[in-house]
Amino acid sequence: MSPTDSDDTERSLSGQQVPESVAVRERFAPVVGFDSGQDGPWIPGEREARMEYKGFLELVKGRRTIRAIKPDPIDDATIEKLLEAARWAPTGFNMQPCEFVVVKDLKLRTAIQKIVDEYRLSDFFPMEATREEWQGSPWTPEGGDFHTALAPVFILVLGDTRRIVGLPMAARYSSQKGDSIFESSMAFPFMYMLLAAHALGLAAMPVSATKYPKVGGLVKHLLNIPDYLKIYDMLLVGESAMEGAPGAKLMRRLDAMVHYDRAADDEFMTDADLREEIAKLRRGNVGRHQEADRLTD
């Protein structure tokens, strides 16, 4: 049988007949300055050495945002594992806009902590005073100010806006579409880091205050980050200061979230039911922040 007649063989780049899976990997061989992965792309049907769904679901269900973090240092090899996981996250049209700034210097971490905490006092809490009464108690400094933990590692996830030119032209000239793709291209690596931290037994806490212009501008000035890099978020990582495992997470039922084909007129939540659920979710959220403050004070 000739190579062209076979369903499971293909000519390699060198002209030799090889199994199709090897040929596919050769097509993704590393180019100078790039890394296609030691094992190559995923081949449908090759299940060995891949995480089973049950294990993956357990990892996802067990992840929590841990705000009580010890200041004890973590080693560089562990930090690199987080970054390596983030590096392999999907990005829009593989433009890979992410840059990661790892902050370990104590003076710099303390300065960032001060910037974020001052923003909360000057902007965040005053805005909370306008929250609708039906949602329950607003965030207040007295009710748990969830100050920024001085974790041993701060990781800033940045996006290089210059890479937007590599998107399809239709996306480049549509700010809504282009911005959406760019934002997702930073969100996926950030989530991969969160999952990697949990897999390594570490506590991790996003500090989304860095998204705000005032905070982001001050942090970028402090770290000498150029204007064309946009801060997506910041992740604090370290050992957990909690005693025991975190509590259960209040989750919506799957059958309440999933809808098939054409929706019925009354299929989605009423405004009254939605308000009740939001108030319930907020009570749990406020409680977890207060507990983290108690452990790190």
C-alpha cells in the first residue's frame, strides 16, 4: 500500500513514511523563538497521559480564592510552574499578548499594597455607600476591609496592545470585537494560573483593583511599565494562612443555568428571584472577606 492510500500514515517533512500523529507533530515543530510543546498538539483519540475528566472536575470544584496568605517566601521553581501553565492558555488567533511581571521585592510589594489599600479608602468604600438596600450590607471598612495581603509574590498579567494588529482586520476595526478578543486573551492565562496555584496547594487571590486607571497608572509608574502594556489583573500567591480547608461554595444548580434550543417565555429568572439570589450570594461573599481579615490581622 502506498503512503497516499493509507489512512494512518503520512509523509514526514523529511520524506519518510511515519504515523499520522508524528506527522502532525512535525508540522507543529518549533520555530526559532517559539515553543510548540514537548508532546506536540493534541491528537484526537490519544487519551494516555491526559488528565481524566473526573480529576479535572475535582480540581475545578476545589479551587477557592484564598485571601488569607502567609508572607513566607515560595521558591522560584514553583513560580515558574504557574507561569508555564499560563503561557499555554489559549489566546485570540494565537497572538499571545500576555506579559507577566513577577514582583518579589518587599519594598515594591509594600508600595503596591499601599496604592491598592488607599484606593479602597478613597474610592471603593464611598461608592459602596450607594449600594441598593435590597442587596444587603454594603462593603465598609468596619465590616471587613479585605486589605491587600502582603503575599510573597505579586504577579501582574499585562497585555501588549501592539499585538492587536495581528487580529483579523474586521476585529481590528471593531473596537467591541477587538477589545473582547484582547480581554479574553488575558483572562484565559490568568485563569490557568489560578488553577495551577490550586493544583500546587497554594493560596491565590486576584487584586482586580489594578484594573482601575488610578491604581493601574500608579503601579505602572512604580514598576516602569510602558504605556502600551495594559494591566489585566494581579494575582497574589503564597501559602494559605487558613486553618483547614476553605468552606463550601454556594453554587447555582446546573439545570437552572443551562437552556436548550428556543427558550420558553418564562424560562429565565424573574427580577424578584434574581434579587433574592444576589442578596444571598453577597452575604456569603462578605463573610469570606471578613474571615480572611481576621486571619491576617
